[in-house]
Amino acid sequence: MTTPARAQATAPTSKAAAEKSARRKPAAPWTSWLPWCDRQGRFSALRLAAFLLALLPAVLILYAAWMNQLGSKPWTEAIHRTGTWAVRLLLLSLAISPLRRLLDWGKLIGVRRMLGLSVMAYALGHLALYCIDMAFDWGLIVSEIVKRFYLTIGFVALIGLVALGITSTDGMIRRLGKNWQRLHNLVYPITAIALLHFALQSKIDVTEPVLMSGLFVLLLFYRGLFRWKLRPSLPLLAGLALLAGLATALLEAGWYAVASGVAPWLVLQANADILTYWDSVSIRPAHWVALAGLGVALAATVRARWSTRPERQRRVSPA
């Protein structure tokens, strides 16, 4: 039998335990593991769209292989396509955070992990296809990675992406604490290395690597915008878009000057031809980067004005 004194002594402990149990979150339903459902197990059209987007490149590559549409060197072409999509999805995953803030779209952050894991999957597929193409000759594979600079930096980027993917789980976030953010900030130098690898293996035509690099510069500008806590006004965002376009043109000119010996002013003149001819043939990567930034600026401005309107004006009147 419990004495009154003992009961009084154990009562606070029991009460604290009960409160702690009440505060404990219920277990997530099994449907939360489905890629098209959110953490509460509810269907999410946004997650489904992100999942299909991540899956589509693999389906297209497999279909092209099945239909013998990968050219005379199918393994090499598949290697290039998986690597290209890894870079594209990497930039898309980096765009999630700035777009979430600029467009005030909180749910967008829910697809960042999925896109990040898809980047790791395509990067690993990129390496696996390379090993298949080399007939799993590990001695030759290692020697090629060590001897060829573009393969060396590509392998370094792959290791970084795998490290980020492995530590992207909720459990690793809790274990690493503040170190988790420090680790995942390495995604920016990893992206720079991956873009350099992309450009080096592209050799002659670096149109897409330059475009991807320009978009990366634009994303870095957005990162600086939030880091310095500047208000994302339309003039500022438009200025960043034009500045990113200029940086892309300079990057393209510098690349061709170093890699091919082409005079930089010729590349800059090619970027300026759009003002003379107004022809779609004259559109360069720098123009696409500037247009993308201007599109984001316009969308952010419209979103900001819509969100500041009174609630009664945002309601649609009944017919």
C-alpha cells in the first residue's frame, strides 16, 4: 500500500510523465513514406509533380536505350545524360529555398529533400554507367579518375553529394545538430565543382554548362540578398537578373578565351547581337539567365502585391 507521503512524492513525477506523453507527437501514418504524400500522410500534388519530374529523366533514358536511340556509343551517351540531369536537378534543388522566400510558397520546401536525393541517385547512376562502360576494370577506372582532372573533380563532387544525401534524414539532422547546416552549406562548392566537371567533359560546345553556371550565379545572388537581409524589391531583383546575365556573358567569354583561344570580345559581341538582329538565333545563355531572373522578379512582385491586398478584395464574388 502506498502511503500518503509516498503518493505526494510520486504525484509530480507521474503528472510530468503524463504531460510529456500528451505532448509526444503521434506516429506518422505509413502513407507518409509515399513520395506523393506529406509528413501527415496526405496526398500532395506538389510532391507528386516533383516525384514525376525526378523520375522522368530515367524513364526517357531507358526508353531511348530500348529504342536504340543512344547513338553508336550508347553507354557513353547514357553516362552523359545521367550526369547532365544530375546537374539540372542539383540547380533545381538549390532554387527551392530562394523561390520559397521570394514567392512566399512555404510548401515548396517539402520537395527539396526529394530533389536532393534524386541528384544523388543520378550521380551514382552516372558513375555506375561509367564503370559498366569500362567493363568493371577497377584498376583502369581508378587510374583514369586519378589521371584525368575532369574525372577527379567529378568524383570529388560525387562523394560530396553522397555525403549530403546520407545525412539528409531526420535522424542525421538530430545527431549532427548545428554541424548539419555547416555540412550542407558545402552544397555550393560541390555545385561549382560539378559545373566545372560538366564544362570540361563537354569540350567544344559548352552552351548548357555556361547556362547552368549562370543560373548558379543568379542563385548565389539570391543567397546574398537574404544573407544581407535586403528587401527583394522589383528594381533590386531586376538588377540582380541583369547582373547575373552579364556575369554569364563574361564567364562564357573567359571560358572560350582560355579553352579555345577565341578573343573574348568576339563572344561578347555575339551576346550583344540580340540587340542588333532581334533574332532567336542570337539568344545566348546570358540572355536566358537574365530572362529567368526577370521572370522571378515579376512573379515575386505580383505575389507580394497579392498577399498585401485586403482579404475581402481577394475573395471572388459569387456569380
